[in-house]
Amino acid sequence: MLKAIIVDDEAPARSELRFLLDEVGRVEVVAEAANVREAIECLKEHPCDVVFLDISMPEATGMQLADALQRLKFPPAVVFVTAYSEHALDAFSVNAVDYLLKPVETDRLKQAISRVYEQVRLQATAKSGERISVEKAGKKILVNVEAIRFIMARDDYAYVQTDADRFFSTSSLSQLEKKLESHGFFRVHRGYLVNLGYVKEVETVTGGTLLLTLDSCEEKIPVSRRRVAALKKALEL
């Protein structure tokens, strides 16, 4: 299922598009926004694969938001949904996947969704090949990002844990968080960054905090109280 956010200043238009997406299937609408400011907040809380975006909105336009999204390393796909055909060329200058005219036709929506799937597939391939530089026994080693279970802070540096080995990184946990957040890593504690794809078990402990068990890891990872709600949302618990 693709995760989607709908951005349109008209509530009936959002409702109509949500109805059509439910009808077509393969897409889960995780949030809606009435303007660019709300959209940015939604994107922070709800990582998504695609943004269905109106162009003409008060204050900032959908085109401005799409342009800003392109600065992300792995931006969500953008599908413009608008009543105006004259912005089509501008839309593709910000790498829009498709451009749908209102009222949206079901067949055209299906085409757009297929194009989004292709972009998501290409991004997944790019992400799976990414590596970071770490150290062990005085040697520089490149580790595949997808192999990392968690990262633990130590002073201004960090330890990187895979399924069977631990490496040293001269980067801080905050630096690694920025680099890896688009790969499904989540800051569960000031001292830990976790690859959510390996979370196997979530245990509630005294005081309302959590402990995480990861695949192929004996060490349990603590979750700070202030990160519990956000983690549950990220894991859809």
C-alpha cells in the first residue's frame, strides 16, 4: 500500500479524492492538509510515498511546496490535482510524477498511481545500495545501510550495530539521524537510533517507557518516555 497525503484548500475536493483513492485501492490516505503550512506539519508526522497536491492555495502555492520537497534526498512523489491546465509544464520542472485535472477521472488516477509505484520502486533500489563509512581495528569499512540494526551514541561519536558486528563512527548520532531518517531509522532515545524494519518486539516497562527487541540482536533498546507516542505512531501500534 502506498501512503498518501492530500493537500487542497477545499474540503469537498479532498473528500472526493479520498473517495476515489479508496475506490481504486492500493493507496492509504494517512493525512490531509488545507494549505502548505499544514502539509509540512503532516509530512513531519506522517512519512508518505506520494503527495496529491493542489496548486492554487492561499499564502503558499502547491508549486512552491513541490519545489521545496525536491531538496530532500528521497522526496515523496508529487501528483498535482488541479482545475488549471496552464501549469502543466511548470509541474514537470519540479519533477511531478503526474498532473491530473479536476474532476479527476478514475482511469487517469490509476495511471498516476502506477507511475508513483514505479518511482517508489526506483527509490527503494537506490536506498538499498547506500552505504556509510565506519571503522573497525583501524580500517575504514563501508556498511550497507539496510544491514544496520541500531546506532548507539558514545560522547561525540557512535557505535553502529549490524546483525553480527559492531563498528565505530566518527559521526555524531544527530548527524547519522539526518543521513538515515529517509531509510526508516527512528530516534527512540537521546542515545539510540533504530532501524524500524528490524523491530520484532515492543515491551512496556515501569514508568510508561518501552524496550525494543530487534531481529538478530540480544541487546534491548530503551525508548524514552517523550518518544513513546511518536514511535507507536511510526510502528502503527
